[in-house]
Amino acid sequence: MEFFFIASILVLLAAVFGYINVKYLKLPNTIGLMLITIVFTLIVFGVSYFDDTLLNAEKYIISRIDFKSLLLDIMLSFLLFAGALHTNFEQLKVQRWPILAFSTLGVLASTFLVGTALYLLLPLLGLDTNYVYCLLFGALISPTDPIAVLGILKKAGVPKKLETKIVGESLFNDGVGVVVFLTIFQIADVGLETIEPSHIVMLFVEEVIGGIALGLLLGWIAYRNMKRIDDYQIEVIITLAVVMFGTFIAQQFHLSAPLAMVTAGLVIGNDRVRKNAMSHTTEEYVDSFWELIDMLLNTILFVLIGMEMLVLVYDTKYLVAGLITIPVVLIARYLSLLLPINFFKKKLDFVPKTNVVMTWGGLRGGISIALALSLTQIMNRDLFLFITYIVVVFSILIQGMSIEKLVKKLYK
């Protein structure tokens, strides 16, 4: 009953805040919902000096929700499947090699650039921390968030070739980023000397390759069964079963559920499968169902991100560290993309200023916050959670609101 009550409150807030955004602010939902929730929480803080009823209610809701588990173990699979389902598979296929480079080498390079920079900068503020903990932060902040990116790029007018790169990278690099984070987390937890290099390689192969293989298998099974029938209701349920049971299987066998769902979504959503397995009616219902799921979970997610500011430990040094980290993360992303872009740009005819748009359009979101919440106190959790929140808020509100203007200025 408590779960239903909290879920009802979140859906009510999402509906009210979504209405305010659509009616008055007219911002992309990702930006609008997060902005309204942050303003709402700040107002609740102000009112609490006279009556703390609302503040206690909001704290109660946040305290009863395991944001990390909710996002990484449940919501992320649905959101990534929905995003992949509506991604142009043929364009993605053409751009597969740069996307692979961005989502692997790019994440690794950014992890070490951000981690090293913070290890050198934080002591200047009197915030000494272990190098491996700085690398942990680098790993959690480096992947771009597909949920934030997909919602904003649709309205930004980015050239299609470039949009495919950014969307494709974001769909895959969060799965890779989580694997990198878990690997460094294990090193930080038990010590580098106790971990064999072969174990790290096996973890990567199991999570990444295993996740993609599972997604291919699930997509193929769904395709074969949808091809044999013509009933849009059952076919919608088949896609839902792919996500729910597929996520369960991935978690049981320690495979990457995000990569499995992205792969399954791309298989089921590609034009050839649609043409051979779905009637026009089925296609409309499948798309509408997953658009609704995507919209509902997105609204709840960004309301939760706005409310997560209640769990932060406020410190002036943390705020300064967060503001310093914003340009560090942006510079690290720009540098980490340089090599892949220069290598592929002539062969695949990259549009001008690709690196600039990919750097500014590479938004951070709920995944980074969820990973930061999983840090232990010995890993400087309060510090890195605060910095993460600052970077995410800047990313979504400032970068997200200005990416359309940047695109128009560059490609007018």
C-alpha cells in the first residue's frame, strides 16, 4: 500500500509539473520537469521555516525510494528499449564504428581525464581524496545520458548524421560506463593487488558482449513470434515481455541489461523487422505504447532527480568543487572525442563542428546520480554526489536549453 501511495504521489507531481511546463514554460519535458521540481523543492525549503509539513513529506518520499535500484535495475531498461525502438537502424549501422569508438574509448579516456584533473584540483580546495575515488567519479560522470539526450535532441534540429552519432553513442555508452564504474568500484573496494587483469577483461566481456548477445537473441525470438501472428495486443505484450523478462535474465547472469535492451530495441524496431513482422495497426500500437511508457517514466525520473537535492550534504567547498568540475567534464569530453572524430571524419563525411555539438549536446542525467548514490562514505560519497548533482543540473538546464541555439548558430 505504501508503494502504491508513493507511486501515486510521483505520478500526480509529474502530471501537475508536466501540465505547467506544457501550458506555460513550453520547454522540452526533460528540462521543464527538472526545473519546476527544483523550484518547487526550493519553495518547500522556504516554507519549512514556518511549516515543515511539505518538507517532511518530500523527505519521506525520497527516503522510501532507492533511486539507484529504481533507475538502474528497472526504469533504465524500459527507457532504453523505447529509445532504441525509435532509432533509425540503417543510419546507426552506417555510423557503427565511430559510435563504438565514442562509447568505449571515449568513455575510458574521459574517465581518466576527469579523474586525474580532480585528483590534482581538489587538494587546492582542501579536499584531499584518493586517486581511485576520483577515477570512480570520472567513470560515473563520463557516460552521456540517453534519456536526457533523446528528449532534447528531437527539438534541437541537429543534422541527422550528427544526431545519429550522439543518440547512438548515448544508447550504448551508459552500459559501457556502468561496466567501467563497477570495475573501478571493485578495485577501490578490495584493492588493485587482489584483482587479476584477466578478471577485469572477463567482467567486461561478460557484461558487454553477453548483454549484446542476449539482446540479439531476445530480439530474434520476438521477431519470429510476432511474424507468426497478427494481433496487435499480443504483439505489444511480447515487446513488454522482452523488456521485463530480458532484464531479469540479464540481472541473474550478470549481463548488461542496458546493452541487452538497446540491442533488442534496435532489432525489433528496424525497418526490415517492422515490414515483415508487424501490420500497420501493430506498428502504430507498438510505437504508441512505448512512446507513452517513455513519456511516463521520463516525467517521473526527472521529478525524482529534482527532488534528490534533499539528500545532498551542503558545503561551500563542495559547491566550489562542483562549479570547477563543470568545465573539467566538458574539456575532458571534447578531448576524448578528438581522436575518433579525426580518424573517421573523412571516411564518413562528418558534418562541421561535430566535436563542439557532441561536447555540448552530451548531457548527463539520472544514471550519473544513481551511480553516485551507490558510493560508500569512505569513497567521499557526499562530496562526489554533490559535484555530480551540480554537473547534471548544469548539463540539463544550461546545456539542454542552449543546444538548439548553438545548432542554429553553427548550421544556419
